[in-house]
Amino acid sequence: MTTKTRPDVSPFRSADHLPKRRGGQAPDPAYLPRQRAGVTPQMHGRYPDFDILSQEDAWDEVTRRVVLKRLEPYGEPQFFSADEWRTLSAFSDVLLAQHSAPKVDVLAHVDAKLAAARGGGVNGYQYDDLPSEQETWRRSAAGLDETAQARGAADYAEAPTEVQAAILSDFMDGRLRGGAWAGMNVVRAFQVIAGDLLEGYYSHPWAWNEIGFGGPAYPRGYMRLGMALDEDGDQREPWEKPETRDIDAALLKDNEAHLGSKVRAEEPVNLDWLKTEAARAAQVAAELAANPRPFRANSYKRLLKGAIQPRENDSFRLLHVHRRAVPQENMRRYADDDEVDLLIVGAGAGGGVLAQRMARVGWRVVVLEGGPFWDPDADWVSDEAASHHIYWNGKRIIGGNDPVALGKNNSGHGVGGSMVHYAGYVPRFHPSDFMTQSLDGVGADWPISYWDVTRHYEACETELPAAGQDWPWGHVHRYTHSPHPISGAAERLIVGAGKFGMAMRVGPVGIANGTFGNRPHCIYRGFCLQGCKVNAKGSPLVTHIPDAIEHGAEIRANSTALRVLMDGARATGVEYVKGGQIRRQRARRVAVAGYAIESPRLLLNSAQKDWEDGVGNRFDQVGRYVMVQGAPVVMGRFPEMLRTYKAPPPEVSTEQFYETDAGRDFKRGFSIQTTGPLPIGFSHSILGEGHWGDALREYGRDYNHWASLGGLCELLPHPDNRVTLADVTDHHGLPVARFDHSLHDNDKKNIAYAKRFIRGLLEQSGAQDIIAVDRFAHLIGGNRMGFGPQDSVVNSDHKVWGTENLFVTDGSACPTQGSANPALTIMALSSRLGERFSRNQVPDDQPTPQPRRQKDRAELFGPVG
Ligand SMILES: Cc1cc2nc3c(=O)[nH]c(=O)nc-3n(C[C@H](O)[C@H](O)[C@H](O)COP(=O)(O)OP(=O)(O)OC[C@H]3O[C@@H](n4cnc5c(N)ncnc54)[C@H](O)[C@@H]3O)c2cc1C
Ligand code: SF4
């Protein structure tokens, strides 16, 4: 039996919690009915008639292969030794409460993952107080045995259940010291190990049976999203099964009462402050409704919504109706010796748009992309655990007081960049984001204003296309496509927010609502973060790259830039590696667009004659002012079945709290957005709150009852939050990036407030239990745009100070981030630069005139398009 106890939590949140455990019951969840169809671990579950494998014929071939392989017996371990296997299997059973057969062979999943990544990065980052992930696993296995021996057992596997549980608890809380644990941050080692094990468990079809997860529905997707909640709210597909009601009704009642009442009784929330906030929110909502801003030109758009096609981008027509891959047969190829007009590093949000814009006006463009050219049909898997290959998993070292986990949560790899697996929210920045220093005395002013980018926002929204309700915050605007239908979870939250006096809007998402050229409509299957196999979700891979190719650009995949080549102030090309060969592409101009980590790294790794500290780094600015957003996830448990996995994770959001508010004790603000975690993501939040063993499993079985809101808090730029070069090298022999990050006072207050606020909101909406975990999202900065080389890396035309023809055109150029997700802004900035290039407004060899400084507050309420 597990014994994790936390003094400040309700019984439901302790590891002992089992809603139906009555004195002396065995740890096996025997209070649940036996599985009648399919298999669950220990053959008990809440959905005894549900067998996800009955749907396997409806899955796409690649996904089916990957998922069914998990059911095959696993051979000899490839990474772990026999002793390690024994120890870690026992540990995994305790963590996951797998007390009896049949069990999910979780360690097999981890063993295969570690073996595949031998020598390279596993999850895309390494804490500076931990060894490599492989070494962390080995040392933890040794540490578990040593600790068990110190407590009188032969080893961990042989230790009595209570001892195993106590060691696990000490491991989680970082109380293990000395021996194999020495020199490791034990809390973080636990997070690494437990995270991998959870992935192994909740990626298995038996676990999906247990929790009633609908799985990788494709090609048909979901049709019953949970709209119009009925009595028990379970809007499921015909093949999805209802939650069982044939278990002991009295116990079930206890369970629900327990979930519903205990938390509030034991953790009373003082709602007075919420009432003040609610009044303020209601007032803003009323003002917005009473004073709609004029829409003029946009009134026509409203009439034409959905029928509007992008004027200068044919991507949506260039894709095949039945195949997802981008046609490359006729792609133009350039020789390394050709001095192309523009060489771009990185085919993501920034690089992809710039390539398309310049190819359209006849420039000879080459894009070097380190990752592959994705074919969604063949390469992508509708599965959380099998999508690692689309994330940037190369090693990066993270440190500082508040290190930021990278990898899948933060950056992508391959043509399309991070947007291939981004969630799909596409809000604009507010006008105030471009002048936070002038307005609020914090952050930084940009050398350009919102109005310099407005029409590029509009163009990119049409090209994605963006779908959503009319937007009342920031610069009021409308969207190209009307809003998507929403899931039961989002509906629950939007209704709850309304009761609370808060306005939420559906969208905005960069997902086609209705067909769009040859791109099909969204089928609400919720695998946006794993790459949308449907092509409904926009990313440069489908929204700009096809048009760039059609107009003569070459997208050179699997080509990693090693350094920018300089001749004094002129960039002459880029040295890169492709197929093991080191090559040099010549170019008249170079644009770096490799993301907020890799772009500073590339400039720093490009140290050479005249640029001894890295290109553009004469004033030690490269890599500084990297920002993330505080992105706490707060989940609420509701009595209805919400099945949050249906629909794209981003559904409804509010920017009502975006700007500085004198009533709060911090500057700037936050937005709130729904997130729709799939089972592995959900289980990480449960673990993050400290639940393991039987409690973890019980929370897991409850998956379909939970809805999730994320805060997106503006964190301010600080020079010490920076990318530098680590003393570890990659397989090309180049130093990898090190990213140090610490929260400052304003940042902490903002996150704490947003978390408290969302918690209150969920309480008001009727949530019976609440879980909140901290995380970060969305890196930008590092090569920021500014007014001079002493405090920035590029000027208002993205040109690196001190160079004539080197540009940075990705998120690293942004000086602030607001509380809006950044992808659309990054695209719009590239679109603006493209326009300036094509109008000859960015001369190669003259310094760009000092841009005007935006100080006029009236600008916030300036032209409305
Ligand atoms: C899980 C997740 C969810 C997200 N959700 C949202 C969201 O809902 N809304 C939103 O607005 N944003 C979201 N984002 C963030 C958004 O995707 C990024 O901010 C945006 O894509 C960054 O654009 P970029 O041009 O800076 O870099 P990227 O789009 O990452 O492109 C960089 C490209 O450069 C390549 N590259 C890097 N170094 C080299 C090199 N040396 N040589 C060759 N190629 C190189 C990389 O492989 C990559 O393809 C999300 C991101 C993630 C990971
Ligand atoms: S956008 Fe997301 S929910 Fe819609 S089809 Fe694509 S993966 Fe599925």
C-alpha cells in the first residue's frame, strides 16, 4: 500500500485515497467491475464493455502498427542490465499500482526509448544538476537498491511493500542522499523517471480501456463533441462506452460526494476577492458590448467569412486532395556555388513565411532545414508517446532558479518548425505589447508598432486560415472563418465563466473550419500537438511552403547550419552539414530563423575573424532577454462526462486580464485558454500534484470528468535569462545551447495571481476537485529587436547590428511577448520584412534609419481596419 501523505490536502489527494476502499480491502481495485471486453491492467475498470482495439480497423496504418506493437512481448532488454530491469520493474509497479497480472510492460517502453537515443538527447533537455537521462536512470536504479539495503532488504525488488513505498515517497520528495544519489537533484531525477514511466503506461491500449479514452480516431475523427450536455453529459460516439453504473451505488455516491465536498470543506477558498474580480470583469464585458468599435472594411469580411481566400498564397490549392504530403517533384534545386538572393536557416513560422514572400516576388531562395520534410501520411503517428521524432530532442542544458523544460513542450524540428506540433491558438499581440516600457515602465518598447504589423496579421490569418469569434480585446477584429464547435469540456467552462461575469470567446485557432482549397476540415480528433495528419491545422508546412516551392524556392531538408560565414560586415553564406558532408551555400543575404534557442546558438557558434565573440555579439547581447510565458495548468473535476480529448486542445479563451491593472500588485497581465490534455499529459499533471500509486490510477480512471484551463502569463524580459554555449558538444562537435532562466518578482506575482484566479473560476463553475501545476510555454527573444546595438541584436528591419545583410526572422527577434501565443506574430513579422524587402526598403549596405519611437498612448486606439 502506498503511503504518500501531504498535510495540506484532502484525503482524495493522498496516495491512500481510493474512493471505495473500505477497511482491509486489497490494493487491487476489486471494487470496480471486471473487464468484460478487452483487457485492462488487473482486469478492472470503469468501462468494462470498452475495448479500444475494436476500433483498430478505423485507425491509419502507421498509427495502428505503432500501437499494436505495444501488445507484443518484449524481448531482451536493450538498454538496462538484468539487475536494473528487476529493480526498476518493481519500482514501476509501485509507482503505477500494478499489483497483479495482467500488467502493462512499462519498462519495455522506457528501455526501447533509452536504447534508441543512446548517445543523443532523449527528451530534448538536461537539467544542469542531473547527468544525462540515460545516466539518471542507471544511477537511480543503483540508488534504489542501495537505499533498500540500508533499510534492511536485499535490494529494492525484495523489499517489503511498505519499504518500497516509503523509498518511492522519499525519492519523490528528494530525501535520498549519498551513494548513487550524490550530486544529483533527486527531486528532478524522480520527475524524469516517473515521467517516462507514465508515458509507458498511458500510451498502452489496456490503459486506454481503463480510462475510457477514445484513442487515435482517424480518418473519421469524432462527431459527438459533447455539445448540449444531457443529463449525465456523456456525448460519446456509438462505439465509446458509458461509464459503468453497475457498481455498488452507495459507494459510487460516496465517491461523488467525496469528490464534490471534501476539497471545499477542507480547503476553503475565500471568494471575496473573486467577487471584486467578477465585478470588474463584468464591467469590462459590459463596456465591450456597449461600445463596439467601428468595423468598416471588416464588415464586408463578416459577410464573406470563410469564402475569403488569400490573395497572394496558393498553398491551399497546391496540396493533393487525398494525400497530405507537399509535392516536391518539381522543386527547383540550387548548387552550393549559386549565390542565391536569400538563404534562410529554418523552415518554421518565421523562415517559412519569409521564403514564400520572397519566392513570390522572384527572389532565388534556399531554406536550410535541419529536420526532415514531413509527409503527414507516412511520418506522423496519432499517438502521444510515438511523436517524439517531431520535437527538437537534441541535447540542451537548462539551468537557473526556474529551469524551463524544452523538447516536446517547446520546440519542433523539420519543415514547418514548431507549428507542426503547436496547439493552434493564433491570437494577435495587443498594441500595448509593442510599448510596455512607455506605457507601464516595464519590459521593452519595440522599434516598430502594432500598426506596422496589422495588415500582416490580417494576411496571415487569411492564409492559415484563422477561425474564431469576433475579438473584443486589444485591437478589435474579426476572423476569416467562423468559430468551431466546442467540446463538452469547453462548453462547461464557457458557461462557468459567464456565471462568473467573465467573457470568453471561441478561438482563435489556425484550423480550417470547413474545407479550405484542397485542405479538409477539422475532424475534432484532438491530436494537434502530435502533428495534424488531416492538414486541417495550419503550419508553414501546408500554409506557405507549397507556395514557396511553386514559385521557385528550394527547401533543403536534413541540412543543419553549422555557422554563418562572414566577410567583414557581409554574410556570404552558411556552412552546413547534409548527409554527413560539410558544405557551403553562397548567398547575397542570410536570414536566421531557427527558434529562440538555436538562432542565438548559431550566431554564437559562428565566432570567426572580426566576430570573435559570435556574430552580432559585440555588445554581449546575443542570447539575452529570452522569455517564456508562465503557463500554469489548472484542471477541474466535474460530475458530467466531458471527454476533453475531443476537439483541438485550444478552444475558448479570454484576454480580459491582459493589460496592466492598477488593482493588482504586478504589471502587465495574463490570458486564459482551454487546454485538452491527452492521457499522458493528464497523468503528468496528476503526478505533478504529488499523486502516485493507487491515487494516480484512480485519478487516471476519472480522466473523462476533467476539464483544463491554462493561464498564459506575461513574463518580462531580463538580460540574465539567456542562451549561452554549454561545454557539452553535439554530434557535429559544436557546443549545444545552455538556457538559464529565473523568475523575477513581477513574474512570480503574475503567475500566482493567474493560478488563484483560474482556481476560483473553476470553483465557481462547479468543479468538485482541482489540480494545479506550473509549467512554461513559448520561448521568444534572444536576438531581440531594438534601437541600438548596446541593448539589442537586430534593428527594426531584423538586420543584425553591424552587418549589411544578415537578418534574424523568427521568434528570437521579439522584445516582449504579452500574454498571447506568439506564432501568428512571428509569421506577421516575417511577412512585414518580406514586404519591405520586395519594396526595396531594406538596403543591403546602408544602415537602416533609426525608427521612430512609439510613445503615443493614443496609438493604442489608432486606426481600426
Ligand atoms: C507544443 C507546442 C505548442 C505550441 N502552441 C502554440 C500555440 O497554440 N500558439 C502559438 O502561437 N504558438 C504555439 N507554440 C509556439 C510556436 O509554435 C513557436 O513560437 C513558433 O513556431 C516559433 O517560430 P520560429 O520561427 O521562431 O521557430 P520554429 O517554428 O521552431 O522553426 C525553427 C526551425 O529551424 C530549424 N533549425 C533550427 N536550427 C537549425 C539549424 N542550425 N540548421 C537548420 N535548421 C535549423 C528547426 O528544425 C525548426 O524547424 C507552441 C509550441 C509548441 C512546441
Ligand atoms: S486540427 Fe487538431 S483536432 Fe482538428 S483534425 Fe487536426 S489534429 Fe484533429
